[in-house]
Amino acid sequence: MCTYSTEKLDLARSSGKGADGWFPLQTATVYYDHPVHAPDPHTVNIDFLNPERGPGARVAVELSLDSARELLAALQVTVERAAEH
């Protein structure tokens, strides 16, 4: 694989749901690369992780560029609305 761009961030007070149920998230990695499953040649990928809990504590997402843009816009709107409450 040839990762073109990677951003990693620490997460606070966040949770993800995997095969074994809910677990606390510690990090998120966002990168542009070849997907494992999605049909596009390259995707925006997000890995939500808790390394202390092993490889099963991972939620992986592969998004087309259009879907990533739409998700980014929806997150922006939602965060701005939430700030008003």
C-alpha cells in the first residue's frame, strides 16, 4: 500500500462499537490510500482504535471522496449546531 496522506489524533471521551460490543476509543487515523473492500481505487480511510485492547478494538471505515466530503459537511453542521446547546 502507498499511503498518500495521514493524520493521527488522540480521542477523548469517545466510544466505538466492534464485534465484541462498545469500547473506549483512544486514537483515530485518517488517511488516503488503496481500500481493502471499497470499489474505488483510492479512498479516505478512518481507523478508530484502542491499541491497549488489541486488534479487535478497531472500527475501520473506507469512504469515496464524495462520501468523505459529505460526511465532513455533515460533521461541521452537526458540531456547529451542538455548540448552540
